[in-house]
Amino acid sequence: MTPEAFDAACRGLPACEHVVQWGGADVYKVGGRIFAILASDRGASIKVSPIAFEVLVESGLARPAPYLARAGWVRFDDLAKVDGEEMAGWAAQAHALVAQKLPRARRRELGLF
């Protein structure tokens, strides 16, 4: 997957907000909460389920994300090695995981049910 395709996949999700922070990292949020990060080195970090965390780390496709692993985040050091459709699915899952933690009123406000 290219960084541009990752960006498009994240921005295409409902109520996605995009900001650039931390020295040039593209940060994707829903309801003000981060669900994905495209770093300036073009690696990507996303929130995943506990099962996906174990599978991705054990398979070697991803590693625990620095500073965020305890919250269930993984880091893909080289997006070019990741299948585009698969990565887009993980980005959508990350969005859903974060969105479901938002208060019900906030989800309704954003059009997320």
C-alpha cells in the first residue's frame, strides 16, 4: 500500500478528521480521538483489536507501536509490504474501535450509529 492510498482510505471513513502534528505526521481522528497515524517516515500506526494485535505482531507483519502498544496499537514500518485492501480494512476497523468508545450523543452528532 502506498502512503497516498493509506491517506485516502482513512480520509474516506465517516466523520474522519485529518491534522498534521508531531513534526509532520498525518493524524486521523474520529470525534477528536486518534485512530491512525501516518508518520513522516511513511510507516503507519493503527488501533487494533486484542486478537489482531497478537496475530499481526506474531506474524511479523507489524510490531507493537512505540508508546501506544499498551492501548492496542501496532506499527507497520513499511506500508509497501502490506496489501492495500487488507490495510484499508484494518484502518476501517481502527476507526470503528475508536468510534464505538465515543459517547452515544457524540456518535449521533457525527452521524455514526
